[in-house]
Amino acid sequence: MTGRRLIAVSLALAAIPAWAQSLPPTAQKSVAETMGHPSQVSIPNSVTFDFKSGITNRNYNVQVSLPDVPPPPEGYPVIYVMDGKAHFPVFAATVRRSMLQRDRIVVGVDYENRFYDLTPPSGQEASVDAMKMSYDQVGGADKFIEVMESEIKPRIEAMAKVNKKDQALFGQSLGGLFVLHTLLSRPELYNSFLSSSASIYWSHQWILKNEPSFREKVLSGKANPRIMIAVGDEERMPVNLSRDAAEFTSDLQNKAMILNNCELAKRLKMIPADPPYEVADCFVAQQVWHLYASLAAAGRAMEFLDAAPSRSPSRMSPQAAASASGVR
């Protein structure tokens, strides 16, 4: 080993804590357990709270990232992010670095059982959707919509002045299913719906039963949402997992993730609304599998929110507008 390489290795080892250097190669405990599951790292300007719902009698965890700029005249815009423990940090960090979104509140939401809260009440056929779950473990999405409206949104509005006309909803996988179910059944609740890799296949595509009524709401002018639907291009291909390749390929074909999501985006875009409403072209993230598609979709979602009319610098607070224009 050359002197230069020896110095480099020595510096690398010096950067490793002593407790880590002393761990045997086959330690019985994880490094997190060895350190007592530390939680010293935090997200700036963020709070978290738990509550038990009076609607579902279930427990929920909510994480909130608060802007460090004063509110615009109409109040802070808000994005509600399903599966907060997975996606909240990404959106909180992205909003803090955004030139046009620094004044947006980010709210991450988690639940006891996402299969219950995020799936629509589609009947007992849902219990066999490859999950082998009983009927009472799924189908709580309508109740969860009410939890959001009656128990979570009021708590956020008690923290800060909120713009109720600039509310976005993001979800991935079952979270995307919930986003689309809310869109098709209650489009008045948010003005931007951001869906990533939605499990439209769930219970024989049950959520699409609400598509005709949604179309009528748009045509009659009762709904005018902004919609973004995203999916990963490798969600139609088998990956290197421990399942039988033929079985896995068949499973992917049955779920038809790209086809289901992009065809829905195409149909929604073709609704001849007057005034027109905005549906983005289906965003297919390249070389991305289902689990990671949300990262690409999060970036696309922020770009979609940036393009909203409400994001004009003239409608933002002076501090946020200065940030958007590059002024420091």
C-alpha cells in the first residue's frame, strides 16, 4: 500500500466513531439498536403530533413543516402527503430549497393500517386482492377522508393562516389510490391532486366507478382541479426479487400499472371542460421501479405546483417572491 493510500485509509477510519470500529463483522445487534435507536437529527421548522380519531377510533401521526417566510395575503398553501414517514422528509426538504414553494406548509400523515385508511369501500371482493386480508382490514378511505377534513386540516389551520383554495394532495401506491379516489369522489376538497404509481388495479379497479360522476362535475363546472398522474417505467418489468419470475411477471401484467395510470390521465385530459381544467400528460419516470417512483414523482409534483397560477410571484409574500426571483 502506498503512503498516499495509507493516509487516505487512516483518515477514513478516523471518521468512523469508535463504537462502530469495535463492532464485530457478524454483530448480533443492528447498529441502530447498538446506539439505542438515536433520534438527534431533526427537520428544521417542523413539528409532529399524534391523535386518536373520533371518526375511526384509530391512531394517526402527523408531521408538519412550517415555512420560514410570512404568509401570502391569502394564507399559506398546503400540501398533504400520504405515508409521511416515507415521503414527508423529501417534500419538506424540497419545499425549503424551492424558489416558488418556500411559503408552502408540508403535512405528512401516517396511520395504524394503511391498507384500511387508503383503500376505498369497494365491497368484500377487496379482501382477496393478493393481500389475503379480511374485509374489515380494508375499505376505510371514505372515513379517512373525513379524518382529513374534520380532524387534521383544522389542526393545521389552528397553527397558521392557511389558503383553503391552494391545497394539494400527494400519495404513492396505495397513497396514489387514495389520491385518485378522493379526486373522483370529492374533487372539491383539494385544488391539486398528485398521484404516483396509484394501485388502480385494487379490487378490480373499483375507484373507476366514480369516473362518470367526476366527468359530470367537471362538465357542469362544479369541479376544476389540477391533476398530475405519474408512474415508473419499470413497473411493467420483473425485477430481481426472490419470487418466481413467471409468477411475478404475471402479477405485474395483471396490475397493469403504466396502462391503468396513463389511460386514466388520458381520459381525464380529454374531458371538454369549460372553463378548461388542467391535467398533465402522464409522467413516466425512466428507469424507475415502483418503490422508487415516488422520488421522481415528488420532483415532478413540485414542478407541477410551481406552474400553478397561484405561484405567480405577485401573489406571494415579499420574502417568498424575492426568493422566487433569485433576490437574497
